Amino acid sequence: MIRGAFLLLMVVCAGGLWYVLSGAEGQAAARTSAIKLLGPSSTAPNPTAPVQISPSQNIQPPVAVITVPVHARAMPITRTSIGWIEPTARVIVRTRIDGTIVERHVRDGAEVAAGDLLFRLDDRELQAQIARGEAALVRDRAVLAKAQAALKRTQELLARSVSTQAQAEEAEAEVRIAAANVAASEAALAMERAKLGHTRITAPISGRAGVVQGDVGHVVRGSDLSGDGLVTITRMSPLQVSFSLPERDLPLLRAAFADPKDKGRARVLAGQDVQMSAEADLTFIDSSVDVSSGTILAKAVLNASNGLWPGQYVRIDLTLGTYPEAATVPLVALQAGGGGSYVYVVGPGDIVEMRPVEPLDTRNDEAVIAKGLNPGERVVVEGYARLREGSSIIEAALAPKPLAQSSRTAEVGPVRR
């Protein structure tokens, strides 16, 4: 049985070997016949051989772009900052004497004028003190008159040698004492009258009142300097804006501030509401740079408030001079790379060059270029995504239009399925 299985295995192996040899010979014969029939030129290409590309196949087609010329014109030097609106004056109204409020003539948020009566304190005690002071003054003046008369008689007696020199000197001293008492009484009376005037608390400036803290019946003290006082009055016109600029802009700020014709003009805008905007003039530059932030504080007075409010945050567009004949390009032409900013400049033969530039400032949608561009040169503003150094370009308006879908279908013909 084992011998029979071995013989069967030998037969199968011999048959497989015959099939392989006969297939290889058949394939070789078929290949030889095909070469004889088609000729040597129809030999199948060697897949390992390098692919040969003609020079015409290595040329990149022109990239359709839009270009604009570089212009040279005067451009304003502008800086943008975030600031806040401030009043030019804010006064906390306090009492200068102790007393009780008996009248209140101001309400929350009211418009007041300088000198308007705001509060009145109880003045009965002061009126009594003034009356007493007036009586004391009358008494002291009478004593002075008596002393002066006594001095006159003593001097007459001294002239007739009836009185002594010592008596005359004593009479003169009495006159001086009486005169001093009169002066003291007059000063005391003036002080009491001044206190009486302080019972009428008036507005020191014109403006808008804040929240009124004092009311009828409140006892107030002149020594209390804490808190918000009786009321705060804020001058609403003119307003000013405070803002900070980097230390590097200090020379521009100082130059603009020193210009007698134009001390720096600013446009103040609250949010996106154009109605809430105003023009302002630079009026103040701080005496030192803030070392913690590296900024300098400046202020500008608004020509009109236009709905702006103290404490409101605003954007400030400050004009600090003019760039004379500066090279300008659209902001979209400016590209950022690892080595800095650059633009695509169109050279001879419509070949682009990646040229590094030094931006100086931006204004609206334009960039002021300090170095790297000349007026009249063309820069790419659209279509630069497919550009590289040395790329050939064509203006988008001159680029050939793509064929219509129907034309492409007609040229290709129907698709066979």
C-alpha cells in the first residue's frame, strides 16, 4: 500500500514538471512570433528604464494674476490706540463745616451751573454767634474810643506839665490794647460770617451731577474726607481722551505736539457707531515713560462730545505727520514669510520676483513701504498662491478663457460604455 502511494506521488510530480516546461516554451514561441510579425519597434518598453521628458513638457504655464502699479504719494503718519474718555474736570462736593442739611436743591444726574445752590445747612447757631460777635465788636470799639480820648487828655496835660510822661505812656498802651481787641473781634466776626456762607453749598463748576449722597436731615462734618462727599459734578464739555502709545512713537508725538500749526489730530470712535465719533487735538504728553509697560501717556481734547461719555472705552486714530512721496501698495500685496515681509514684483518678460520689503505703516487698505519698492513697478495683488520665484505670469484679463463644457464633449466624443 505504501509502495502504491509513492508511485502515485511520482506520477503527479512528473506531470506538473511537464506542464511548466511546455508553458514556458509556448510563451517563448509566442513572443518570438509576435516580434517577427510586428517588427522590432513594437517591442514592449522596459519598465525599469528612466522616463525621458522633453524640455517642452517641463515648462510651467503662465499663472493668471492681477497686478497694480506702485504709487508714490504723501501719506499721513497714523497710530491707533485704545483709550478712555475723561472729563476735563470732576469735583467731589463736600461740606466745609459741621451741620445738618435742611434743604436739598439737586437731584441725581441733574445739569447744574457754577454757583447753583445744591444744599443748605442749618445756620441758626451761626447766626447767634454772629450776633454775639457783632456785640463784642461794638463793645471793643467803644473801649477803643474811650482809650483814645484818655490819651488825648493825658497828652494835653503833659504839654502843660500837669501830667507825667509815665501817665502818657500808659494811656498810649491802653489805646493799643483796645485797638487790638477791636481787630480780634472783627476777625472773629469775619470767620463766623464765612462759616455762615458755607451753610450754602453751591456748585463749583458747571456739569452733570452724579448720585446725590446727602439728603435733608443728614448730619455732615467738615472733617470727613472719606467717601464720595455729598455729590460729584462732572464737566461734560469739553471732554478729553487718554491713551497710551509705545515708547518708540515718542519722537513722533513730541514732533507733532511741538508743531504750532498742527499739534496732532485724532479721531475718536466708540465701537462701530460712526455717529459716536469726534475729532480731538493733542494737548498733553506725560513727563516720563511708564517703565513697567514701555508706553507713554497722552491726552487729546475733543472738539465735540457727539454722545461720548466719561469712562467710555474708545479707539483713537492719531495723525502725527506725513510721509512725503512714500511708496504705497495695497495691503493685500504684502506677504509674510520666515525672513519678513515680501511682495511679488513683475519684472521683464512677465517673470515675478519675491522681493523683501520693509513696511513702514498701514493706512486703511494700503501699506507704506520704506524700502524695497520703486514707483511704477508692478506688484501682484491676486493669484499669488501659485507663484514662486521666477514664475511666469499673465494678467487675468488677458488669460485664455476655459473651453465650454459642450465644446470639450464634442472634441472628446461620446464615452463608450
